[in-house]
Amino acid sequence: MRKLSEELTKSYRILIILFTCSYIGIMIFFASYIKNVSHADITTTNGFINYETAEFEQKLKAGRTLESLFHGALDECPKIMGVSVAFIYDRKIYPENYSQSLVNIAREKDFSEDIQSRGFYEYEFLRRKIEIKDIKPIEIIIIKDMEEDREIITGIITASAVFVILTILLGIYISKKFYNRFVPALKNLQDITNNINLNNLEHKVETKNNFVEFATVISSYEDMLKRLKHQTDAQIDFVNSASHELKTPIFIISGYVGLVKRWGLDNKEILQEALDSIGEETKNMSALVSKLLFLAKDNKTEIEHKEFNISEIIESIINNFKIIYPNQKINFISKKL
């Protein structure tokens, strides 16, 4: 048998897990989106550099210097926030003021046509080289500084973590408050049930609650007590009626038995009358038992209606009582219509 509190806790844990999974999924999607944007920035810049370097050979034949070509490509390169480009040729860096630390970061990895990463959203970079006829290989470095992106992600994670913690604490408080609002009412109902007996079936269940479902249960419970009270009263009435109705034929049979003992052994007429009366009362008791069993079934609304002569019934009762109480004078005047 499971406890309601345990089921509420289990449901609450499931909600926390679902909420956490949704939160993690959103964060992964957002982080992936930022990385994709960063890759797109580097790819865009790399495409422009490819376009510019493709003309280097022709421009060199036309008399242009490599240094001027580097500066020209850098000047024409699209300005994307956080993205920087450097050419390295013959151990010289172009532009001349380019950060050596960024060059060192890129040189931690080998040449590759794929975008590479360093740290947790610190840098995304592309380090590759191009070869032009009759000159040394040219090294190209395209670096995306992701400090601002990292701060955004870190800020979102921090704010979300605080929000999740507050949500969990608030959820615990709400669940406990909800649990404490209906548990006392259930406990009160349990105490009332334990104290219910035949003497207080009319007890009214009084409990404070703010839930329609719980009020419906209380109403059904009170209706049940009313039905039990009705059935109990019916059973008590049945027992009283049965005991009352059975006494009369028993007294009559007992009276005839006494009559036989006193005079019937020597008087055949009295003996025969006693036996006939005892047989008749036995039939009456059998019929009475059948009627009582019918009444015991309860919920019977059909009533048998038939005509009978009440004077004959009264005269039969008087004759029976004269046997039981021979010294008692009973007068009855029958009015026949």
C-alpha cells in the first residue's frame, strides 16, 4: 500500500527531472547555436580570404608586393565582431600589431581545413596555409574571440541555475503546503470512522477543506452513515416486531399445553380442541416467520391488500386468551353489516 505523500514526492521528482531535461536541452541548443554562429563568421571570413589570395599570384606578376597584398586583403576583409585575421610569412606577422598571444593560441594546433576550438568557448580558429608558385608558404590565421559569447552563456547558466533552485524550493514549499491542507482532513475523517458505532451513526462530519473532490467524498460519507442508520433502525424494528408477534402464539400453545395437562388427559374433547388449536397456531407461526423473513429483506415497497373479517379474527384471539386466562372476563360485541 503506497502513501499519498510518497506519490506526491515521486510526481514532484518526475516534474523536476522533466524540467531539468528541458532546461539542459534548451541550453545545449543555445550553446550549439552560438558555436554555429561563430563557425559561420569564421567561414565567411575564410571565404573572403580565399577569394583575395586567389589573385595574389597574378598581382605579384603585375609588380605588387606581398606586404601590400596582405594589407589590402586585411583592409577589405569584412569586419565581424570578435574575428581577427593574420598573415604570417617568413616569420613576420601582418598586420604588424597583431597579438602574438593569439598567434600562439592558433599554433597550439596543427594546420587544418576544419575550424578548431580552444577552452570552453574561449577561441574558435582556423589555421591553414596557402602555397603560391616561387614563394614560401603563407600561413593564415582566422581567430574568433568568444569572450562575450562565453559571458552570455555563463550569465544564462548562472541565472538559470538560480531560477531552477528557486523553483525547486518553491515547489517543495507548495507541495508541503498542499499536502498539509488535506492530510488533516483525512486524519479527521479517519478518527471519525474509528469512533463510529450504532449510537452515533447520525454524526455529522465537520472538517475544513478547500477541495471540491474532498467535499464530495465527505458528502458521500455522510450519505453512507444515513443509509446505515436507516438500515440499523429497520433491523431494530424488525427484532422488536418479531419478538412481539412470536410471543402471542407461544403463549397460546403454552396455555393449551397447560390445559391438556390439567384436564385434557381424561377429556377427549378438550384434548382434541387443544391439539387442533396447537396445530393452528403452529401454522400461524410458520406464516408469521415467512412474513418476518419478507420484512427482513427490506427495500420492499409492495404491500399485499386483501379483504378479511376482523370480527372473526378478534373472536379467535378472545377464545385463545380464554384458554390462557380462564378467570379473565372478556366482552366483545360484533356489529355485522
